[in-house]
Amino acid sequence: MRQFAVGLRAFSKIWSVAPALWLAGIVAIVVSCAPVEEPPEKLVLSRVGYQALPGWSTDAQSEALIAFEKSCGRLLTLPDDRSMGVDGIAGTVGDWRPACEAFPNLSSSDATTRAYFERWFDPYLVANNDDVEGLFTGYYEASLNGSRKQSARFATPLHARPNDLVMVDLGEFRDHLKGERIAGRVQHGRLKPYEERAEIVSGALDARNLEIVWVDDPVDAFFLQIQGSGRIALDDGSEIRVGYAGQNGHPYTAIGKVLIESGALTREAVSMQSIRSWLEANPAEADQVMNANRSYVFFDVLDGDGPLGAQGIALTTGRSLAVDRKFMPLSAPIWLDSVSPLPDGSGEQALQRLFIAQDTGGAIRGPVRGDVYWGHGETAAAIAGRMKSRGRYFLLLPKTLTPTTAAR
């Protein structure tokens, strides 16, 4: 007891002399133990000159003209007061109309094309708060084998969009939800969640006659839903194209992350190719892993010259980019400074070129995030499946406007 009393008097003496030091120490311990919260995502644009765009003077920008012509053609059908991007970050259609009406000839040289963009647009470095780097991946038009008739070989269906699936753009109801979407089924006057992937592949929609075609590999069907479009070689010798028609409203989960967390793959080794190999080598566990992604995509049979992006226009190989429309305006030219894998997986090469924002994707989230459309075929699949590159990009906006998110 005496020792306790002496200790208490000593503590009181120290406390009376330097309480601030004790409080500071306690606060430091508490703060050091508290989890660090990431700041909310925020788009920040900083105006730069074209000399700041690595590779600008050497890109074959004329290859992007066909993509931009399609987007301009779409814009010219819209009213001038239509907002471009969330909260009008890219002005209105009226701000873009002069540049679209001055569109150069599609046969223009790279030099003429560069001069056109320099004449009508200013580049802005894009950042998430103060971070200018983000993730860039790739996607492609998949190849599958299928049949219009179900059989032991062709047993996995691709479904058309159900007529009771309601897809809602939440931004039409609340400004702070712009760029957010949800889907479901209306029951008793309320929107209820639609079936998850696991329920659908187990037969929840079998009685609805929604099957477009049956394919011979459930893993191929799974990756087709991620890519959003594909060509299917039918057993009668014909071919059809299918494209995204809707989604069940459940969030997309990357199964690569699931395999990393389970220890099946390392973060460094994850690619479409390694995930596919694991699924094929572990058929007993493959369904459970794929069903960890509750999202399920429905398809349409496509006519025309290619898979359609979010604007309803055909994508252009190596020049169309999927973005998060919560931050980036569709139709906008974007200069990408990143790298892409070589088709044989032996290394990387610089990817510095002009893209047009023409698509979106469930996994494409954030101010600095993009998905490059690589087209169709084995080379496209080899590049897209391995691409997970760090990089930055620059948004090109008409000279006549100053975006509200531009850094002062």
C-alpha cells in the first residue's frame, strides 16, 4: 500500500508538471492504432500544354478519327443544353458542337489530325484528389463455340434480357447518385433484387425461354459476361455476334481477388489466362468461385460492324476506352500514358495514344481508371487478358469551356 501511495504521489507530481505531454502521448497512441481512412474519390483536372502529353507528336492520331466521328455524330443529334458528364464537368453538347462540326476528313494525315485537336481542345491532367496514377486494363471480343440447340456438349445457355428486368439510372432521381445504376424486378410496387448468378446458372430462369444459344464451355460463358461481347461459331457453320443487353443489378466481384484471398493465386500472377487455367484445373471448385461474382449479364444478338459500347455505337479496336462515367464524360478524347503487355507475355511496350471514351464496365471505377478495347482474336485476348498497367491520362475538352473541377 505504501508503494502504491508513493507511486500515486509521483504520478500526481509528474501530471501536475506536464499534463500536455501525457495527453499528447495518449493521443499519439490512439491515433497510431486508428485505421487510416482513404479520402473520398474526387476528380481533379489540371490544365496542361500538349508538350506535357508523352508521345503526342508521334502517335497515329488519324486512327482515332473513325471512333471520334461516331461519337461526334451521336452528340450532334442531342440538344445543345444536354450536360456532358456528371455535373456538367465537360460543359454541354453546345460546347462540343463547333469542334464536331469542324471535323476533319477521315483520310486526314496524322499531322492534320493533331492540328485539329490542338485547334479545338485543351488537355487536362486527370487526378483522383492528388493522385494522377490509376489502373488500366484491357477487354476484347471473345470467341466461343455454340449451338442453337441444347445438347450434352452445348449445355451452357446465354440468356436474353428478361422482360421484367428493370434497370434504373439513379442519377435521374438524385444528383449525388449520378453515374450509379441499379437493377431489379418490381414486385407489389417495389423494386426487389433480381436473382444472383448462382441462382440463374442453377436454373432460376429455365422456364422463361430466354436462351439465345448454348455454348460448350461454362468458363467461356463466364468470361464472355466480363468482356460484354463475343462471336459464337455455331455448329451449323454460321456465326453470330452477341453483346451486352443488361445486368441483374448485383455488384461485380473480380474472382481474381477471390483466388488471391484464398491463396490459390498470387497478386503478381493474376491474369485472365492464369484465372482460366485455375478454373479448368479445378472443376470441382470452379462453380463456387465463379458464383462469388453475383453479377450476371444478359445478351442481344448484334447486327453491324462490331460490339456496341455504352453510347450504342460500334467500338474501334485500340482506340475505344471504357471509363467510369461517374467521373469521365462519354465521347471525350482521352490521351493515355501507360504500357501494355506484348502478346506473347514476354514484356511490355509503351502505350501512348489517343482514345475516345465510348464504353463503361462494372469493374471500371474511379477518376483515373480505364479499360482498353483490343478487338477480336487471339492477339487481342492475349493482350487484354494480361493487361493490368499503372498509368495516367489526360482529358481533352473544348477550348471554349473551363471545367468546374479544374485545379485553380
